[in-house]
Amino acid sequence: MNELLRKRFSASSRRGLYPSARVPPLPGMEMRAREDTCMSHDLTPPIPPYAVSLHDRFLCSHCSSCFRALPSHAPQQCFDLKSRSNSAPPFSCPTCFASVRYCSSACFASDRPLHVSSHECFLLHQSHSGTCPADDDTADLRVALRLLYSLEMRGLLPSESTDLPNRIGGLLVSDLQKVLEEGGEVAEKIREGGMRMSCARNSGGLHGAVMVEEVVLWAVITNAVEVQVSKGPALGVAVYGPWFSWFNHSCSPNACYRFELDNWCEESTSCESSSFRVSPASTDEASIAWQGWYHEEGGLAREFCKYGPRIVVRSIKPINKGEEVCVTYTDLLQPMAIRRVDLWPKYRFSCCCERCSASPQLYVDYILSCDARNLNTKNNNSATAEYDELADLLHEAIAEYSSEDNPKSCCYKLESLLLSQSSRGNNSMENTLSGRKFLLHPLHHLSLSAYVALASAYRSLYIIGLYEEQNGEALKMGRAAAAYSLLLAAATHYLSLFESSLIAPTSHFWLSAGETILNLVQSSISGKAKEKYESKFRSVSHFQCAKIERLSRDEFMSNSMQFIECISTILSRCWPFLVRSFSYLEKIEDPINFTWLGGAILRPLCSLGSKGTTAFGKSKCFAWEYQSGRRIEEEMNCLYQLAIYSLRYGRYLATICYGPQSYLIDKLTI
Ligand SMILES: C[S@@+](CC[C@H](N)C(=O)[O-])C[C@H]1O[C@@H](n2cnc3c(N)ncnc32)[C@H](O)[C@@H]1O
């Protein structure tokens, strides 16, 4: 296991390897609200990128300019020299063995000059001619080459000097010297990457100093974001100008962001500062100069990238005028120690947000890392060695699944580990405690990571079962996939009641649970039965998401509680069917109600009222009558409702966090 991954999962990271959260933030740029804003409002217009690049594995299948998928009949083999013809889509660059492709002549014309002049073309040519490791993704280097060239052309690179600059094109690049001196993975990446960039820029020859390449690569590491425009892995990497890159991080953020590929208008003037609900602010004099730059020269950057994914920042909490607006740079479902380990190497700060500096620590951080036996005591003295061993084993199983794609082995290993470390649930927890030095519960971050992998692995086994026409086995695997997806959605939903920014990952998990269950139902019933369910459900349910503009926190909480009430009724009927013959899952009697974990978990819920209007229609939750001794069709009937409710609630949350334009919303017809 590599060092960084080992630290991610290891409790030793809690023992002061990184500076304490009490270190005050460095002065710099930040974004503040210009007016009072409700949750679920776009705070910026769509912001065009400074530079974008697809990850290597998407170069063949997506347009390198606009990031849209290429027509499916396009040849998938990158190095097929016959595909070098440019008379019909996909249009490709002949110089780098057609590594880079475009969906239209407009995209080709707009992007190819930058592709060639930035020497991205040469770098790809080199990579594919076998001089570089084939499994090494070059997106960061390519986006850095593109950024470097664009900055150079606009005179935005600092003049030659022996001192390293603090900013380039408005982007923070301080601390590079320290990073290089301290060494480690990131320093190595910058040194090696800087050389490869310099080599590409000098057509194979190495030019003495690579300082400028290293600075720009560091700007990419500190400021770039992964571009997520569809389900599955991120398509590429993008760097945005100050309009986006000046948003700081918080572990309890009040905003998140989405990417947009559509409706791009070349003449758009929407990036005028008047169309922003935020404006830059700073605490030190040097930064105030940059604030001026933002208003006066920042417009230059509008022409950087005509196509490519634009980014929109959106509020996920009510924000007061003057309040700082922050997004997250890391996975918020990790406990504080791991978030800190994640953030430090790339961003060089220790977060002092209200979540990180709360004393005693907030409930959500406590529960994410607490030994199951300590839930009632608020004491988290878990045995470190036991925890480390478990974390390592779980991580190894997950890493093996990612690299070797053996879902069966992953399910076996993870479930065996969970089973050997789990509490029994309900009132019998104490019975299982003897002999154990660490005990997992379902809200622990290690359990959540395991559920993500298990849901995915069982989904793969379900598809394999269907493909091999082993319907009984497929149904069994599909049940487990649905159960783990639901458990994950319910657990993060529960955590989001205590840390509301977690509604963003929660929306993904409910949508994924809904889709998994729907697939299971659709592959298990006849078309006729499906029609019957659909019409029956449509005629009685008013379960619709109400408008989300001007949504108050009380309304949102009330809607969430009502959703949980509805789904609990249905879930109690189909959970036993989903988990039958899966030993770990069978231990969890009620996946939506975590009160069985103990007294400490109950308290925060008592303050949640149910005021305000509901988003889920005027009718009460609807659930079909349950009869004992049901047949498979009746189980499916019940699961169908569960799928619809999960999808609709997931869509409701996704609309709040990402807006109705999000890719998460528009594919859903239910
Ligand atoms: C993408 S930039 C954000 C804007 C930056 N503050 C600036 O002045 O340009 C990322 C850098 O901002 C700083 N930063 C972001 N969030 C921070 C936080 N919560 N506390 C301290 N520094 C932070 C770190 O230096 C980080 O490397």
C-alpha cells in the first residue's frame, strides 16, 4: 500500500504528523457574499476555464475541446493510423497519433492551435511512443502546459527573477519552495513533471531551468478541480481563474459546484462581476492589489478557453451578506484527522473551520471515528493498533478491487472483516464485545468506505449474473447491491442531519440506491407487471419535489424527516427480503434508524422539529398493503416504491446542491 493511502486509513495520522488545526490561516484571497442568500441559489454565472484536459483514458471517447462524448461509432483505438482522416467526426490531431479527438470542425479549429502550441501534442506523442510509463495519467501535465502557454501569450507570467512568485494569473502558488525542500510525493511529482513539461516545450531537449514549469504545475496541483459531468469517474482536470479559484475550503462548506457543457455562447458576457453574488475580499495589502487586478484585468481570462466545461458555484446553506463562501476540497465523510492528511500535501493548510475547531469535537466527527463501544460514553479511546490493522485490511481489499477488478473476492474479504468487527445491533451489543479491542458500527467512516465498495462490487456481480443468464444468482447479487446502496444512503442521510453540507454526497447515494433497486425490479418482472406498478403508483402518489427557491432550513429539515418517515414504512417491509442469506446485512435490523447504536446518538435528533410546508405533496406517505407470505412479485412491488422514493428524494437533494441543470437530474424520467 502506498504511503499516502496508508496514512489516509491509519490512526497514526491523528498523532501530530501535520500542523494543528489552531494554526491561523495565511492571509490571501477569499470570496464573500454580496447579499443575503438562501440555500440552493447559483452564486456565480457559468465560469469558463483557464485550461482543461481530459484524463488519458477519455482521450479516445470524448472531445478534447468541449468534453462531450464522441459518437459511439467512432473508432476506439487511439493508434489506428487509418483513423487519421479528418473529413468526418471524430476530427483528430494527426501529429500525436490521433490521441486527441474533436466532435466537430468548430472544436477542432478552436482547440488544435492550443494543443499544438502548448506542446501538449508533443507530450502525448512522447507518452505514446513508449518513452514514458503507459499507465501514468498525463492530464495534470497537459493542463499545466496549456495553462503555461495561455498565461505566456497574455503576458501574465512573472518576469524572469530568481524569486519564486506568489501568484500567477491570480492563482496562488506560494509555498512551492517549502514543498520542494521538504520532499515527498508531491515534490517528486513537481520535479518529474516539470522536467517532462520542459522536455516537451523544447521538443525533446531539456532546457536548463525548469522553474516556470514547476510553478505552473504547482498552480495546477493547488487550484485544479476534477471535472464531473456524468456518472462514473471524472472526465478530466480543469483550472479556473480567480472567479472560482479564490473560493477557500471549509469542512462545513456553505456552497458546492457543478459543471456545465451546454448553452455555451461565445459572445457571453455573463462573467461580468455584476452577475456574481460573491466578491473577492482579502486581509492583507498584497492581496488587495490582486482584488484590483480581478476587477481590471481579470476579464482577460474570459478568452482563455472558448469551449470546455464551465463551473457554477451554488449555495447549499443560507448565507448572510459579508459571510465567507467556501467549498470543500476533500471528502467530508472522512473524520478530521484524515481530512487534514488529505489537504496538507496539495494545499498546505490546516483547516480551522467551525467543524474542525469545535471543542469538544462535533457529533459528526465523533461518530465517524468512534469505537462502537464508546458511543454512550463520548469517550473515544479506541485501541490504535487494532484500528490500524483493520483500516489496513479494509483498504487493501478495496485497493485490490480497484486494481484487479475481482468483485467476488472483494465482497468476501470486506464482509468477513465487517462481520468479525461488527456489533450485533439492537440491544445485544454488549454480548459481542468480549475479546475485541475495536468495534465498528455502520456510521464509522471505515464502514462507509466498505459499503461504497460493496455496493459497487455486488452491482458488478449482478450484471455478470444477468449476462450469464443465471437469474437466481443475479437476483441474489442485486439484492445485496440494493441493500448496501440503501445502507450507505441512509447512513449519510442520518449524518447530514448533523452536518448539513453532507446533503451533497447524500444526494448521490440516494440516486444510486434508487437506480440500483429500479434495475433489480425491472430485470425481475414482466413488462406487464411493470406497467401495473407504474400506473398504480402514479395514480395515488403526490410525492413530488416542491419548488426549492427560497427554501428555508426548517422547510428542508421537515421535508427530510417526512421522507425518512415514508421510506421507513416501506423499507421495513422489503429489508428482510433484500438481506436474506447475507450474514453481515442480516445483523442490521433497520438500516434507516440508527438509534439502536445508543443513547449519545439520540440526543441531537430531539431538536429537529417538523415545521413548514412539505416538498413531498399534500398526501401522506403512501405504501401498499403488505401481506405476509408474499411472492416475489409482491416483493418487487414494494421495492418499486422504494426505488421511486429514493430517486425522487435524491433528485430533490441534487437540485438543491447542484441546480436543475445538473447531470444528476436530467436523465431521470421518474
Ligand atoms: C484554490 S486556493 C484558494 C484561494 C486562496 N486563498 C488565494 O489566496 O488565492 C487554495 C489555497 O488557499 C488557501 N486556503 C484555502 N482554504 C483555506 C483554509 N480553510 N484555511 C487556510 N488556507 C486556505 C491555501 O493556501 C490553499 O492552498
